[in-house]
Amino acid sequence: MTTIDINGIALGIEVFGDDGAPLVVLAGGTTMLSWPDALCERLAAGGRRVVRYDLRDSGESTAVDPLAPAYTLRDLAADAAALVDVLGGAPAHLAGIGVGGMVAQVAVLEHPDAFSALTLVGTRPVAPGPPDDDLPDHDQAAMSRLFARAAPDWGDRESVAEFSAAGAEILGDDPVAARALAARVWDRTPGTAPPVQMANQMGMVFSRLDCRPRWRERLPGIGVPTLVVHGRRDRFFPVGNGEAIAREIPGARLLVLEGVGTALPGAVSGEVAAAMLALG
């Protein structure tokens, strides 16, 4: 893992595979660890140079004020395009997970020359906040339980890991895997201040992000091969969101992962990697 300077900020990155191989860029949601190690390794074994990275205010990337970010989804999309340029891999396959999937949609629309393929995992076609009337919102019963919990001691690694494990159980994800991941994220978080920890562990940095004008109506203009991956049991962004994206991007393939919730488990890395590699 290292950092790379673009657009006046530093982005934390990790590279898998050979330098000369076709580039796949994985936008974190919010940290790079949202992408399983096993998936990165599978893509690299398939002949790709894989770069996963932390979005602003998370992981090793520049942190300023995650509760009041002075940037938008459009700025994060520009970061993705600039990263490809600095890495020298244009056009690249761009993949985004969660809010990183929102970033990826905007990036491909606004910087089409930078990208040759698009993968969207567990995301939706509108910015954070209330969804469109035809899109399923977060599962309200799960959200009520999730946000009714007392915050952990953000300075205590075990407290944060337990908090994440309990949240994963509410969302239908693997609590053991979530605990281990939260500990890794905690170890990479530059400080124990609650806003910084929340940005890394919960993506709170995005609670005030927006993107104007809207991009959903522009999705039919995406002209690169696209894969939409969604867990059937996703309670945060229910599967209808992925179905809507796949309908609106011409020729997009929808891969619904049965038994999968919000997080992308390592166990499905083979299936997801094969589908991504098939895009070219």
C-alpha cells in the first residue's frame, strides 16, 4: 500500500498484478478494503493490473473534515479519472462498490475517454439521500435497529470491531468477516477522532455529498461494457436498485448473488472476477 498525489490530494492505493497488464481500478466504498483481497488476487491472476483505492477522507487518503466535506461526488469522479491518467492505464476498467459505485457512474459519464468498462456493485443510480419513488429505499426495520445502537468507543479497536460485527448481523452479512475487516480498517485509520473513524467504518463522509445535475437520466448514454452486481439479500441498497441500473444502461449484464447481503464476501470472488474479466 502507498499513496499517490492527484488533484492536490493524496489517495491511498494498493496494486496487484503486473505493471504492463490492462488496468482495473476499484473505487472503495469508502475504503479500499471494501474490495475483498481474494477478488483483487483473482483479477490479477486473470492478467490484470488491479489498483484498489481509498476515497477522500478514508484510509490513507487525504482527510480534512469528513462530517462537512468540501467536495461532491463529481469531484470524486474526477479523482478516478485522474488516477487512471497518473497510472498510465487509460482506458481502464472502473469498478465501484456502494457509494464508490455512484462515483463510478458519474466518472464514466463525465470522463468517458478514461474508461473502457464499468462494474457496479451494491449501489444505486441516485446520490445519497431519499431515492426516487420507483427505487427501493433502505430496509427500514434494519435501519431502525442499525442506528438505534450506541456508538462504540472509536478509540478502542475491539469496541469498533464488535460494533461492526453487530451491524453486519443486522444487515444480513457475516459478522465474523465484518469483525476482521473492521479491525483492519481501524488499523489503517489515521487517528481515533470519531468523525474520522465513522468515515472509514461507516461511510459517514457521504452523508452530505450530492451531485447536481442528476445522472440517472444520463445512464442510457453509457457506451462501455457494463456489469451490475448485487446481493439478493442486500438490506442497505435492496436489489431493485441494481435491477434499475441494469435496465437503464444499454447492454448491461446483471449478476445477482443469491444469499449475499450488503458486503461482498470473499467466497463469491471467483464468480465476480470471471464476470468482470469477461467484459474485456
